[in-house]
Amino acid sequence: TMNTYIILFPQKLDNENLFNALIDQFPDWVRLVPNHVWQIVTDDNKSTDVRFKISEKMKEYQQILPFLVMNVTRSGWASHRIDPEITDWLKKDR
């Protein structure tokens, strides 16, 4: 089964190469807040699995940044004045 996670970077993620390397590990994603928050869909079963993938990729780029991974699978959501491209992605049945 697929699971949905929010990944939050408190610090701005400026390195575009690192960003691409991090996010390309997950085939289905949307950027909720530029340079700070993404939502991904993956077959990883635990938040710690996602955390491990991200932290290992950071090591390859010799950058260690704080981040948070939250499992939000089948969680409700609501939005106000959010880009329709983002809300359309969120509405997809996964």
C-alpha cells in the first residue's frame, strides 16, 4: 500500500541539486511551501524509512539539515487560497 508523508525543512533548502536528489527518491510528490514543505506518496511503511532515505542522501551531499517527517496517510485536510495545482494533486485518489 502507498503512504503519504509531509516532509518539513525548517531551514530553507537552497541547494537545487540536493533538493532534486532528495525528492527524486519519491516518484509522487508536491511542493506545499517552496523550499520548506513537501508532501510525498511512497510505498515506505514507516516515517523512519523516509527519514533514513533523506538523511542518507544528505550525507552523500555532505549536508546535514534538520527536517521532520510526518505520516498523514488518509488524513483529512482543508485549504484556503492555495494554488489549485496543489489542491488538485492532494485530491488524487492514491
